[in-house]
Amino acid sequence: MALDIIGKIIQIMPTTTGTSKAGKEWVKQEFVIETQEQYPKKICISAMGDKTDALKKFTTGNDVKVAINLESREYNGKWYTNVNAWKIESAGTGSSTSSPSEDPFHPGAETEISPDNGTSGDDLPF
């Protein structure tokens, strides 16, 4: 499930690194954004791998647009949910040259959700 969230960065946690069971190095950094709605929500989001480099461009107080994936998994009878960023960019208040239907981050953009049979041709790694 992919979603887009716009908000202000209110906290950036330290980077965490490690090695997977397969012997691959990994890096993770979490950050918290506060949405700009009538009733603002605080959301902790994880940036993994090269997405941590994208996060380094921002500081606390910056407005950002974050494309996220939600994923839950079960472990020992309990469920855990991850909010993972796959794109982080400035929310900037400048005018856009693309139309709302072309810009998935534009608040007025209409998005059609349909099942994906793996032939969509997008550049997502999954």
C-alpha cells in the first residue's frame, strides 16, 4: 500500500546500522513528521538504505512530501506495522508546472487504484 503524506519534520533520530543474516550491511534512520490538517497527526517514518541520504537534505522544521509504504507482519502472535519512506522531497510552496493529474503529490490529484499484475513498468523495487 503506497500513500503520500505532507507534513513538517519535528524530529530526526540518529542513524542505525547493522548486518543482516545474509551478511549485507544496512542503514536505517527514523524521523517524525506532523501533518498539517485540522487535527494534526504525528507519524514516525523509517528511511532505509539510500533514502537516509535523501533525508540528510532536510532538518527539523522543514516541510516535506513523503511517499510511504505501510506493511504489517506477525511475530510471536503480535502484529507490528512499519511506515517506510520510498521518496522524500521538499513540500515547497512554489507553483508547479504540472497539472494535478500528473503530480501524485498535488493535494487535488485524483489517483486511480487498480490491482498490479507486475507489468506496470514503474521503477519500484517490489
